[in-house]
Amino acid sequence: DTSLAEVNSFSPSMPISPSSMINQYKFEDEPELRDLFITVDDPESHITAIETFITYRVVTKTSRGEFDSSEYEVRRRYQDFLWLKSKLEAAHPTLIIPPLPEKFIMKGMVERFSEEFIETRRKALHKFLNRIADHPTLTFNEDFKIFLTAQAWELSSHKKQGPGLLSRMGQTVRAVASSVRGGVKNRPETFTEMNDYMETFSQKINVLDKIAHRIYKEEREYFNEMKEYGPIHTLWSASEEDIADSLKGVASCIDKCCKATEKRMAGLSENLLPILHEYVLYSEILMGVLKRRDQIQGELDSKVDALANKKTEKDLFSEEIGKLEDKVECANNALKADWDRWKQNMQCDMRSTFTNVAENNLRYYEECLATWESFLASQTVDLHVEEDSEDKP
């Protein structure tokens, strides 16, 4: 079943996803539940002769023994987050690394370096770090610790200690060689099912993402038109004394509905759109993780084929095959555990997001309906009063 929300298969006591836990707990309140708290805030613009960029303050509070202090404050730019993500992917190729927002904002939304763009990115970076902090394996990664604690010059020095060019070229060549060998012959059925699930999930989530953006665009167009509609009734009331009060009442109703529409738009842009787009990026990440698992499997398959074709050097091949079998087993176990965890978080996020959208829509229509019903009731009362006054001698 590749439906997006298999909510019935999970109990109400299912662990809350990291995104919904952010800012729910304070460091001082419940230290027994979490021992690492991260906040991304205070964006700051930097203009140099070469480039313009934004840095964000990253504040970390922790009670872990491997940290030298209980609190750290550093500033990081977007490139530093990209470096951390690449290091996590290199160290844990078959774990699901949380997505980062793209380097440039989604087309048609906001301009780069505008306040809205910066705030959207800040929230995404905040969520990225908290998802890592909440992950049972990634949270103890050494590069993650360095990212949270090292000052700018220390981080820059650490970055230069990465793998050399020849090492990176070797990794690339192995990945390409593995990918061109064709399909994996001995892929377990579990991972074939995962691959099929992700293909369907990717298709669905991309469609939902496009529909949500279209809804938001139409809502904005409706909002812009309604903003002009109210003042017209106010101006009209100045030239129609007999119905001036009614026209002003209509203008007031339109103004209230306009504010309700603006609130609903904010809910879409802050809650629905980011979650859907995050899982669009997650779908790409998952497909990449499955390919890397297949590459490890393919490397094992090629060694097994080589052993079957070569009688000499049998002991050497057997030793290499044993190591590769262990590597495949570790990759399989890591991905299976992370898959179940990711799927639970995804379903919880989807359920929470769409429930929130539905509740916001209900509140919106109830508010608009109450506004117009109140106006109509007042007009009915006025009409009765006028009729009574006309009946009197």
C-alpha cells in the first residue's frame, strides 16, 4: 500500500516526528527526554567585494558528556550546512539524511535575500539540524559535533582536512562503474518493494506539491482582488445616502473576510507548502540512498561472479567477498531501520499537516459565514424597523 497516510496502522502513542517536536520542549523543562537542543536564529547579512551572503546563529545546549561545554553559540552560512550534509552522506551512505532547502528559493514564491526568503530558509535550516539531533545515529556523528561547536576559523581548518582529489575521484569512479553494471541481480525483495514505494510516493508528493502551489497562487489572486473590492463599496456609500449604511456594512464584511483569507494564506505558506516540498526533497534523497545500497550490492555481485570465473586467487576473493557480505548486511540493516523510522515520521507529518489545513479551512469558512450572517441579520432588523415605522399613522 503506497498511500501517503496509513494512519490506522500506527497507535496514537507513536513517537512524534522531529519537526513537530521543535520548540515544544525547553532545555530546562524536561532534560530526561532530550539531551541536545539546537536553535537557528538571528540571520545576519554580510556584504564583501566578492559576494553577499547570510549567516545564521546556531545555539546548542546539551548535557552530553562528549561535549566540553553545556552551551555553544556559533555562526554558520548556507555553505557550511551543505558541507555538513555531504559529510553525513559520505559517512552514512545508507542512512536517510534530512534535506536542505535548495540554494535558491522555489520559483514564483519570493525574491532571494528578501525577509520572507531568509525566514523560510532559517526555519528549514533549524528543522534540518533538529532532525539530525533527533536521529539515533547521525546525532553522534563527529562532523555534526564540530559543526555545532567549532568557531568559524576552526571549521574552515577542519574542512580542509577532507578527502583528497584522488580519493574523491576513486569514489566517483567506483560509483559510476557500479551504476553501469546494470540492475542488481540479487537485490532482496524488501528493497525492491522500497524502490517501488518511493517511485509511487515521489509521483504523488510532486503532484501534491504542484497542486498546493497552484492553490496558494489562486488564493493570492483572490486576496488581491478582494482587497480592491472593499474600498469600492466604501466610495459607493458616499454617493448613495439611502443605502450608505448597507454598503459600509458590505465593505466591513469584505474587509473581515480579506483578513481571514490572509490568515489562511499564511497557514498555507508556513505549514503546508514547506512540509510538502520537504518530502519532495526527501523522495529524491531516498532514491539516492536506495541506489547507493544497490551499488554496494553490485560490488558484491561482481566479486562473486569474478570468483566463479577464476579458480586462482580463490582465497583472496573469498576474503574480499566476506568483507563485502558484511558491508551489504550492515547497509541493509541500517537502511531498514531508517526506512521504518522515516516512514513513521512522514506519515505523522502528513497526518498533522493535512489535519491542520482542514481545521484552518473550517475556521476560515466559519468566520466568513458568521461575518455575512451577522450582516444579513442586521439588515433584516433594519428592514422590519422601517416597515413598522411606515405602518404607523
